[in-house]
Amino acid sequence: MIPVKIKKLNPKAVIPSYMTTGAAGCDVNACLESSLILEPGERFAVPTGLSVEIPEGYEVQVRPRSGLAFKKGLTVVNAPGTIDSDYRGEVKILVINLGKEAVEIAPQDRIAQWVIQKVDQMEWVEVDGLAETARGAGGFGSTGVANTNA
């Protein structure tokens, strides 16, 4: 367990929690005064009413909740979103309705999940050339299509 300090900025905010003992992510709740309706294609920054102090060398990833994504089309716009260790403002969840019908988000609804992840910063080393590989510069489908007739 990695200790992460969390502060309620709103007394109605809910501290995130793991819903099962084996869960990788903890559910995070909306901190709204009233319900919000998101029409198809609409985006919104949903307040959590929380601020966090993530240990240096870690990030918290913001991920969609699979049930909301599958059943309603509600997902995180920038999935996975990143909460940096030096950010101290209110965390908001950037959601989008990719479904065909309006989605209601009520106060205290569980709207996303947070996963803590170890991160290292990169040191860029400029060079004149890179090592060759069999793939080379091939991308965006260059390895073919899966055989679904097997």
C-alpha cells in the first residue's frame, strides 16, 4: 500500500475506495450539487471535491469504469488521464458521452477509477541514428490483420 494524502475541498466529497479486495483501481465519485445530463458527444469536467498529494515518482491514472463505458458510453476523454505528483488543485474527471442516449450523472455517482502508478522521467539523448529493427518505421496496422478464421 502506498500512502497518498487526500483533502476534501467540499464536505460532500467522497474519499475513493476499492470495491473489491483484488481491484486495481479505486472508484472516484462525482461531487455535484445536482444531477448533470450529458447529451451524446458532450464533454464535462466533473468535480470530485478532492485534492491529492501524490508521492514524487508516482502518478494517479484516471480510467473509465468499464460498466459505464460499456452500458452507457460514458468514458474518460483523455484515458488514461494523469494526475501529476506536483498538482494540488481540485481533481476533475474529464468525461465524454460516446453513447447514443443522454447520460445522467447524479451527486456522488461513481464516475471513474484511479490507479496509482510508478513513473520515471526520461533523459533525452540526441543521436544521429537509431538501431535498426525488423519492423523499422512500420506502424498503424503494418503488422497485418488478425486471422479470425482459426
